[in-house]
Amino acid sequence: MVASVCQYEAGKPESKLKNVLIPRLVIRGIAAAGLAAVVDGAGPVTARASRCDRPAGQLPFSQVVVFGYRGGHSRAVMISHTDCTLAILTSGRRSAVLTGQVEDDLFATTGLGPHSRGGRTPDVVGLTAEAAWAKYRSRPLGITFDGAVIDPAAKFGTVIFQTPPSGLRVDSGDSQIGVVLAVRPEPACSRKQLALSYFGAEPGAGNIFAAIVLRDVSARPCRLIGPVRVTGLNAQGLAVTGTVTASVIAPAVLSPGAMTTKYGLPSPASMTERISLGAEYRDDPASPNGLCTPHWVIPATWSVSLPAGIVLSVRNSDPASQAKLVPSGAFVTCRGRFGILAPVTYSAG
């Protein structure tokens, strides 16, 4: 199988286009099949997606992926990136929507230049997440796990697509490889399979950010069903913040046996889902001096509610955090106000 990713800027002569971006990427074998699985995993066109636009001068590049098969036939898919951080995929009379980190990886290929003189991107396709992480953890070139798609033809947890593609020359400043992993359709997670981790309260410019990670601690993989609802509770178990809801991007399959390190982080290369919290802790227009410090609300625990009556909790504490507003490394809110910054996001350790 071969996938040719053709990239172009509408209305620009080919002679000028060659100096702007790589006009075509050719991907073969497992990586081409992985890209096909990414396309097959795109969701239905929602009302929100149909209203998205491609403003002139902001997202000028389009892509066409031509899949070629051993039997000689081919199939073309148009990819239109929008201003809504999603892409509309069209093939014939069918359309679908691609979102999340996987869409980000496809969009990243539009920024690859034709005149890079750096080293060639190594090939991690076919490796397990653990093997890919172990191979590059000690090198200047880092690896990020950007998503998962259902691919019954690939082994669970193996890399089926990477950005930049293997063998491509990249600039010396490009130090990350983004990869997509293969998963299978799995049953919904039960209460006994799930556990939470909290970490990383990082303040900056009057705002604070942290994460709650959902892990599968059982012996079998499972699928996280959304939406999720997060509420901060005091030591008596009473709500001291509002409740914020976030959607979950499919397939949201968690790998089994995801433990934590001694620092409280999920074990490397474990497939988890991350809830990203954000709040403004410093400024409070309702206070006489404009500061919120006297009105800080610091939950003792976070309560995370899922469908089917599943409720989980985790302490709002990370002593290992390098940047703290309070000694416990807790997430601090102004008057109990906080938000979830994005849909629940795929994470691998």
C-alpha cells in the first residue's frame, strides 16, 4: 500500500510553490495503512464543523491523500484544515471530521520545507509505544504520543503513523516526532478498572494549569466513555467549585496496567486520557486591590464523574511539582472558578 500526500496552496503557480513547502510526501507499507486507519476513524460532520471556515492568509495549505493499493485501484481524500482546529475530509460524496492531536499531526506536515539540511527523521513505525519511548528517551530527538486510532490490522499499542515521516530531512530545531498508536475496539471501562492521578500545578502570568489523568489499572484494555464532569470538593466532601464538563474524543482506549512513577506521573508509554485544568488565580476585579488572594478556594480533592454512575476522586496535591503556589502543589482557584481547557486529551505517560 502507498499513500501520496499532495500539499498545495490554491491559486499559487507551481514554480513558486516549490519554494514554500514539500508538495508531495510518499508513505509506504505500515505507515500508509496507518494513515488509512486515521482517515477511516474520522467522525461524522457535526453542525459546528459545517460552520468552520478557512480564512484567507491563515490556513492557506490544502492536502489530497491518494491511496494506492496492490490491485491497482486508488482512492483520493481531500483534507481541508479549518479555523476550528479540525479538518474536513472528503472522498467522493462522503465527508467526515478529524479532530484532536491526530489532526494536528496532519496539519504539521504542511509546515515542512523542501530545503531542510538537518538529519533524517528516524523510523519508529511498527515499534510498540514502550520500544519507541525507550529508543529515543536519551537522544536530543524527543517523541510525543499524539493519539490512537482503531486499526485491527496492527498490533495493539504499536506506532502506525508518525510526523515528520521517516527518512525526511528536518531542520536542526525540529526535535520532536509525533506518533499515532493502534488500538482495537474495546468494551467501556468499569469503575474497578479506572484510577486517577493529579499532577503539575504550574502558575504563570496570573493563571495556573494542572492535569488529572485517567488510567486503566486492570489487566485488560478498556474504552473511556464521556462526557466527564469535574468538581472540586472540600475535606468534608462538599462542592467548593463549580462543575465543569468536557467531551471525550474517540476512540479513547486505555492500555492495561497503567501505574505511576515515584513522582506520581503515569508510567512511560502507558495510554491514558488527560483532563487539562486551567484557572485565573491572581486577578479579581471584585476585590478592592484587584487581587484574589483572600478569596482563594483550594479543593481538597477532585471528583470526576462519568456516565453509568462512575465517580472517581483524587487528591488535589502534587508535592513533587517544581512550581508551586502552595506547599502541597495544589491547584488554586479564585472563588472556585476554573475551566477545562480542551476535550479530554489522549496522553501516553
